[in-house]
Amino acid sequence: MPHSLRSDARDNRERILDAARTLFAEEGVNVPMREIARRAGVGPATLYRRFPTKTILATEAFAEQTHECHAIVDECLAEPDPWRGFCLMLEKTFELHASCRGFTEAFMSAFPDAIDFAAERQYALQAVAELARRAKRSGDLRPDFVLDDLFLVLMAHRGIAAAPMPARSAASRRFARLAIQAFRASPAHSPLPPVPRLTPDMTNIL
């Protein structure tokens, strides 16, 4: 019997986390806890017993994205070409955030009391600052770039969540290329990635 209870508790926990990841990705972190419980097929009391606050739930639900964000930063810092490292950071960060609307909100201080998010955010920002310094020294990054510009483009990038899921990845890649060209000191207008179909009734206007 104790083993069976432990097994049920593990199953409930995983169902809650799966439901939270799905709803956070689709609707953002403001989704009600009761809706997460309903999607998981458990009662609110069970949810709150496992995860007393949404901060605790989000921190665990986004653990994979948090680790992936850390890995992206490490990869970009290890890139010997300063501009390539900076561009890689933008491209991979946008790709990660396009896949989960909730993670973007959490990363951008939706949960200021969550230690894990605060630590990862600080680590990421310090890395971006270092990547920007290197790219400025190499003459590739425009000299007036500031860290607030990163948050500015992330805020704009959040709008991609309104696009249908199949189009988000393509939209994110194109947005990343536009941002990279805007940040370059001497823009070299390389071809943009294909544009996803976002406005089906307004084709061939341009």
C-alpha cells in the first residue's frame, strides 16, 4: 500500500507539471491554478499540496528551459568569433522563447521572488554584456547598443505567441535576423529567412 500511494503521488505530480508546461506555453503564466488542476485531472487541494504557490510550480515546470538557457549562454561565450557569438545568442534565445510563451514572461521578471529565475536571469544578462563588449571591440556591434535593447526585442518577440504554433518558429527566425541586422554596426543586408504566413487575407500587397 505505501508503494502504491507513492506511485499515485508521483503520477499526480507529473500530470500537474505536464499540464502546467502545456498551459504556460499556450496561455502564459497568468493561467489560473484551478485550470492547471483541471487539465491535470486532479483536485485543487492535490495541486496546492504538491506546489503551494505558482512560483514554485513555474520554477519546476521551466527547469528544462532554464538549463537550456544556461547552456546557450555557455555555448555563445565559448564562440571564438565575437559577432558570431552575439548572433548565436539572439537566434537561440528567440528560438527558446518562441517555443514557450510562459518562459519568456518568467524570464522577464514575472516571478521576481523565484531565486532560480533571478540567478539565471543575472547570469544571462552578464553573459550578454560580455558578448556585447566583445562584439563592440571587434567593430561588428553598433556602439550604442545597451542591455535594455535586449529586453526591448524580447518584449517585441513576445508578440509571436499570437501566431499559430506552426508559424512561430519561422516567425522567430525571421525576427531574429531582422534584429541582428538592426544591431550590426555596418548592416550587411543578407537574405532574410522565409516569412511565415501570418496574414492569409493580405498576400502580395508588397
